[in-house]
Amino acid sequence: MKKKPAISVIIPFYNAKKYLEECIHSVKNQNFEHPIEIVLIDDGSSDGSSEIVKKIDYTNFTLIINERNLGPANARNLGIKKSKGEYLFFLDADDKITKSTLNILYKEIKYSKFDYVFCDTQWIENSINQRKNKFSYSRNKIFKHRELTSEMINRIYNPNHMGGPLSAKCRLIKRNLLIKKKILFEEKLRYLEDEIFMWDFLSVVKKAKYIKKQLYIYHVHPNVETGVIRGLNLGFPISKFKIIARHIYDSLRKRGCKKKEAKKHSIQSFIYFVINVLLSYSKSIIHKKVKFKTGIELRRKIIEEIIKNNEIEKGIHEYKASKKESVKIINAIKSKSKKFLEIACHDRAKEILKLRRKN
């Protein structure tokens, strides 16, 4: 009789033939004495990625195949439903984890009774870790109710946010809590679905821990289309930002925020993520993750919708801007200048990429 896996590693993939074997290898080689289940979801690949999975020398794995591309939220939800592990770890097919990742996270979550543990990520571009010696916090940190709520709110007021409980890529989650509270990824989103899932999950977390280690290896691939870009290329209408704002409102209400306060923060998040999408897409144009002409045209469509939207017009005047973000972008939205907004986004994206590489 097979032992119940301690951890299920969920790996969705779409046309990831080039990276998949190395990703799986990093899981197989963990120095972890408990059973690991690998759940792989082929989200409509057309490059023969599944054939690599079928050849792997590993007994405890499950392969799920979607006949067409339904997006990362759908794929991860299938992984959650099919997994059997006590804890869940999500891994992207073009990324890897260090050999001790699962062992370190498991010891903390299992024996200290946390709902959630997380740590930092290496950002690798051209074999250089752009996040070397950069950590979310100065030391290991335990988050109880009030501290966690405060950290969640701070996220939508900090344009330089990276890592932390909401955006950590390296995380171990108690599966039973997801099942009990019926928390899944929002399938109406193909962008930011990962973070919104964490807003939903953290709404029910009582105690979490941060470990000051970079255990997840994220690869920056210039010139390669990502799931984020595929999602944005399908269109990201304003209605999607309303979905995001609603999830954030509901999460903060569950954590005890009053209606007025939760509403204020949800409006902040609405504008914050509008700007976030513009900058993410602008960075992808510069990185050549999307064809230049296609990228420019789609960004103009997003800008056109932003300029015309009445809720954004109202929200931008309530938006609390940080000193660290681009005033030009905010002023361009306020003045409804399409050209000014396009230039401001491109300039700010270049600045962010330059700072990241310099650091």
C-alpha cells in the first residue's frame, strides 16, 4: 500500500518541452525523506511536452491532459483536486527549486503548525541572480492575524513590492485548508490569478512564517512568450480588474476589516493593478516576449479602455500614490492623454528593468 504523500508538487505546463525535464529533475532530486507526489497538467500543449513526462523515471506522478489551452488557473485547480498530499507546492514548468527546498519548508509547516510557509526567489537572467542578497525581510518572521492583515494591505500601496506572503513563488500550503474553505484559482483570470488565489487563501490563514532563504529558482527568459503574455494577449478588459478588486474586498472583510476600510483598499487595488498590467506588458514589449507591433497595438487597446472608463476616472482621484512610483502615469490617466500614458509606461518599464539588472 502506497504511503500518502507528504507534499504534492503541482506543475502546470504549456509547450514547455525545452524546460520541463530539468524542472521535474529538481523535484525528483530533493533531499526529502517523505513521499513526494508530482502532479503534472498539460494545458493543451502542441510541442509534445507530455511525451517527456511519460518517460520520467518516477513512480508517484500523475499526468492530466487538457485537450485545449484553458489557462493556468484551470490547470492548477485540476492539480489541487487530483492531488493527495498533506501540503501543496506550486512550481512553474520553466523554473526549478533547490535541493533542500521541500525539506526546509516541510519542517517548518509540519512541526510548528503553520497554515502557510514561504521564502524568497532567485531571479536568474543570463546566469546572474538579479536578486542576490535581496530578501523580503531582514530575518525569519512569523505572521499572526494583525501582522498578516497589515502586510496584505501594504502590498497595494507599494509599487516596488516583491515577494512577501502574497507574491512569494516559493510556498508550502496546507491542502486541507483549501478543501475545507473551497478555495480555488479564479478561472476568469489569466493574469494575476496566482496572486488573487493568495488573497483568497490568506483570508483564512491564522498563522504563517517567512524563511529568509532563496529556495525557488525563477528564470527570466527574454524573447520567450510566457503564460502572463498569453493571458494578456487574449485581452484584459476592465471587468477583470473589477473581479480582482472584489476578491480583495472579500478577503479583507473576512480578515475583519470594516466595510468602509475594505472598500477603500479595493478601490486602491483596482487602480494599482491597472497600472501593474500596463507596466508588465510594457516590460514584456521591451523584453521581446511579444512581437513589437502586436504589443504596441494591444497596449493601445488597453490604454483606450482605461481612458474611457468612468470607474477608473473616479478611482484615480482616490488613488493613494507612492513616492516610489511614476507620477507621469497617474497624471496621464487623470488627463486622459493616450499618447502621454503610452510614453510614461514605456519609460517607467525601462527604468524598472534597468534598476533590477543593476541591483
